[in-house]
Amino acid sequence: MKKISVCLATYNGQAYIKEQIESILRQLSIDDEILISDDRSTDETVSIIENIGDARISVVKNENNNGLLRNIETALVKATGFYIFLADQDDVWLSGKVKSMVAALDLYHVVVCDCSVTDENLSVIHPSFFHHQNSGSGLLKNLWRNSYIGCCMAMRREVLDKALPFPKDTPMHDWWIGLVGEVAFSTQFISESLVFHRRHGNNLSLTSHSSSFTIFRRLQWRMVLVKNLFRRLYFT
């Protein structure tokens, strides 16, 4: 099997990080890797990760607090696998996630699985993120309303090579990667729910929350994404 890299950004994630990493490790082979970029956590996040003591885990300790976009980019840059998975520090991967998504990646370049949105105790709030968000492929659909959720995404190496580096004004990494996939590659949303996506007050990602930004700001983001897609795909 081709090598898998799981990329994860952490910041003050001590409450759930051990449970998440263990749920991932159970599905990886001995040759796979988990790449973690930590954004100067002030709690025990890094110590907890290091105490797991698995050679498949590598941690980058950022000297500065870079924010979510650059934090996840740091992990992605170090990925050496053919299949690249994104993960959140708060979630739990359900059994069979890697197997199902790798099977889909044999046919498509970017794959997104469904997830069950839960509270902090993993009690299900929404059994299907796809249904809640009307998720699905399509460039115009996802430019208008993003349904790419990072914790449920995986891609082939060539997608990552095209998506990196992230343009400096990128609003969200998963949105950008999804749109690169829509324009330059093939994408697929699979209806199987393979993640418990935990929602609580300290989540790094706001994807599953209603937007609190102004209409002007949201339109500005879309104009930036179109500009950057054009530059990346036709001038690099």
C-alpha cells in the first residue's frame, strides 16, 4: 500500500489529542506517519503527544504563534506520503476511515467523507454533516458555499503539490484545497460517516458554524479565491 501522511495542527489541545491520535494510529501501517505542527501550546499538548511514544509521530514546535492556516501548512510541507489526510485535534476517527478513503482515492484525487457532529462528550448533535451543510462536489457550488471540511478530507500527493504554498490571503485551507481539486483534479464526496467531529468552545476550525462575517467580507473572500486559483493554475 502507498504511504499515508496524516497532517494535524495543534494548539492547546490537551483535552482530546490523545484520544484522536490513538484513533488514527490504529488505522495506519508501520510505514505511515502522523505529522503534527504545534503553534506554541501553553498546556500539556506536546507532552501528551510525545508520551504516546510512537515512532510514526513527528512534532514540529513552532517558534511563533502562526495561526491555523500556517500551522497546518507547516505539517503539510513535511508530508512524504502519497495519500495525504487532514485531521483535527479534537475529533475521533471511526473504524474503517482510512480503508474507505484510500479506496476512493484510487479513483479520485480529493475525497471527503461525511462525519457526525458531536458535543464534547461525543454525543451526536447532527448525524450527517453533509445533510446539514448540503455538501457535494462542484466548483460554483463550493465557491458560493464551502462544503469542504478539513477533518474529513484526503488527497493524492499531486493535489498537495499544486495547492502549496497557501496564498497569503487564503481564508481557509480546506476551502482552498477543495477548490484546487475542483478546478484541476477530480473530487468525490462519500456518504459514509467516518469521523466524530467534536464541537466545543475552543475548536480551531469554524467550518461547521454559521458565518458571523459580513456579506462584504464573504464576497471579498470569494474574489480572492478566484484570483488565486487563476494565478496558481495558469501561471505556475
